[in-house]
Amino acid sequence: MTYTASDFFSSGWVGPDDDGNASNETGVPYSFVAPILPYSFSLGLIDSVNSDGSLSSTTKSTVASLLAGGCGKLGNRDYAGSAQQFAKAESTLQAASSSWAGSAGAIKLHVAWLGTHYNT
């Protein structure tokens, strides 16, 4: 199976092959290795969503909770569970007609990809 990075992850998630992509993105952020990019992007998205004045406080709270849940599952390498949380965040943002939905969707797709390509 071949992964084409340009399909979804052209913003810094590109590796030379499947092994390179997985190994570049799966360091656990709690130790001495580099952070997981989807993890750190999720934290940045939480900040962006929380500072978006066009979103209701309920939407902000719901999305922040879902993204934080996705980060927690990602930190435990529960890629399927993490992708589900990011998918729910994406749906919530889509329902609010937020432009941040695309960012949540990209994170979801990357985490789902990790789940199918990374061997623990």
C-alpha cells in the first residue's frame, strides 16, 4: 500500500514513505522526544476555536472537550478512538458553519492514517 502525502497532509506531515510518515509523527509528547504533530496541532486548534468570537460558548466548550479527548487517546496510541473524537469535533464545527471544521477534519484523517500504518 502506498501513501501519497499530498492527499491530505502537505502542511508538514510529509515523509518519504509510510514508515517515514509514521515515525515522524508518533513521538509521545510527555517525554524527551518531539511532540506528535496532530497532538500539537489539536492544542493549537483548541486555542483558535476558543478565541473565535463567532462561535457560541457551548460550541467552544464542546469542541475543546472533544479535541482534548482526542489528544488524550492519541497520547495513549488509541488511534481509532482519537480519530472518532476529532470526527465529532469536525461535525460540531460543521454544524456551526465554522471554517475550523477543515482543520479538525485534517487532524482526524491523519490520526486515522496513523492507525492503519503505525505498528506498535
